[in-house]
Amino acid sequence: MYDANILLKMSQKLRPEMKEIGVRWKYVHRPDGRLILFPVEPPPVLFRGQNKRYSPSYPSICRNFERVAPKLSELSLDDQASLLINLAKSWWFSRELDTHPAMRWAEQQNIYVNQMALAQHYELPTGYMDVSQSFDVASFFATCYRDKRGWHPVTAGVGVIYRVDYVKAPKPLEFAAAIGLQPFPRPAEHHRTSHGPPMGLDFETLPVISRIEFTQDEAVSRHFLKLFGDGASLFPPDPLSNVADRIKHSEEIPKDLIDLAIKDVTGDQFGVNSQNANALRDRIAEKIDLVDQLVVLRPEDINSMNSIWDKRKEKFVWCERGKVAVRVPDCRIRLI
């Protein structure tokens, strides 16, 4: 067990290395013909911070389940229903995201953006787990907590920092896949990436994961809280966060997304038998109201999206395809 001051020492050592991360990128063609931005020199190490250790460590889409298993059919009917509601809400956010001017620009440029990973960044329950290129960002989440009043320093207990040496995987280029251009405020400020382990696999058991646990110290927590302006610099105003919150807390959901989620998992070797689809839908309907249409994207959200994109787009549109002299605020990497 370490003293929290180790975070300050590691921060000083690692921060200079961060200056060169996320500057030079190259276009790479996906099998479907779309483009992704892949770092010329990917960061060798990623970090994840938690102000409390959870073991086993599962992604948010299946937390608090009675039992987590690789196959959906091995879960209880109630947990199957919860998982599909979580999945459908992430798809709902993705559908709303299609109206964002940055997404329309990316489509025009034939650039791929992983919308499910973005849903994770905006705190929708998904199969991803957040990791960051920045040790300081990871330390913030490891030493601070949030309530309705904002972010506060953790003063007691045990925190944990995970180190992800993904380039040490046997096939690192298969283990890490670039998710794409991320012109949205929150993911860029967090320098975040996303890791998507198979359901039922404990994050801590991956061979490229190591961790340090430390005793919380209020002075250290306040250091990282101040470093990010009491959390304000990591959570800038962003209309997408309002949309995500409405979806996350909604007690209604579009029925077509639920039907699509059920269709997606029936017949799959890791899904459920089609004979159980009706029972699963009935259980979902007991947990949340299924409706024809719901509007969560408001005119003020659209106006704010347009305004933010007008200010940020110049950082993205001057890049030349096929060359590496591409400069963007951030790029996501998904560990698969």
C-alpha cells in the first residue's frame, strides 16, 4: 500500500511526456472504406483512476448484476432486461448524436467516429471502461468524488490507479483500435480512451493491467482538484451532457430501440434464445415505459452544438488526407 504522495511524484515524472502525445496523426482506412485518425506514435501507456477499488471490475452496462457471465442467457431475466435497457439507451444517445454538426462533418469527410465510446464518455452505461492518456486526469478521478454540488476531495479510504501497457499485448495493433476523431469537449478534455472487455471478463485480470493502491490524503486530493479547476476544466459546458443526462434518467424509452436490442441478441451464440424474446420484452416493459417517440434534443441544445462546433472546427478541417501532419486535440483508442 502506497502513500497518496506517490501520485504527486509520478505526476511530475509523467507530465512532461504528455506534451508530445496527441500531436501527429495519420489517416488509416477501415475495412468498410471509412477513415480513422490513428496516432503516428501511440502512447505506450494509458491510465485509469478510481477513488475506490471494485473487485471484480466490470463495465457500467453490467454493474450491480446478480451474476456477470460471458453469455447473456446465463444472466437472470431481470439482469438481461437491465442490460438491454442500458444498451438501448446508448443507442438512443447515438441516434441523437447524428444531429450534431461535427458528426455531419465527419460523415461528409468519410471519417469514422465510435458513437458507443462517446456514449461511455457521457456516462451512459456501456460495455466500455474509461482510460486516459493523462496520468493527472486519472489521478483526479482517483482522488476526487462528485455529488449534486460538484466535485470534492476524498479525505479517507483507499484509491487505485491502473496502468494499461497495451503495446505489450501479443498483437498490439489488434488489441488497440483507433476509434476516430473526437471533436467533442468532454472526451478531449479528459484525454480519454475507452476499453471494451468482453462481458464477464474482469478488467483487473487482463495481462497488460497493473495497479497501485494508495491511502487517500486530503492535501493530495485538493492538489488534483485545484489542478483541474475544481473539475470545471474537465467538464466544460457541453449540450451533449444535457442530452445524455435526460436519456440516462428517462423512465421512458423508444420501443423501436428495445425491439432492435432484442433482435440483436436473439440467436447470437452469446445472446438469448429467440423463444425467450417475448418474456424478455415483457420484463423490460415492467422496468421502463415503452413509447413510440421521445424528444430529448431541444432547440437550445442544437444552437449550443452549432456554436461550440463553430469555435472548434478549425482545429479539425485543415488536415490533409494521406499525410501525417494532422493536428487534433485528442484521439480515442479502444482496447478490445
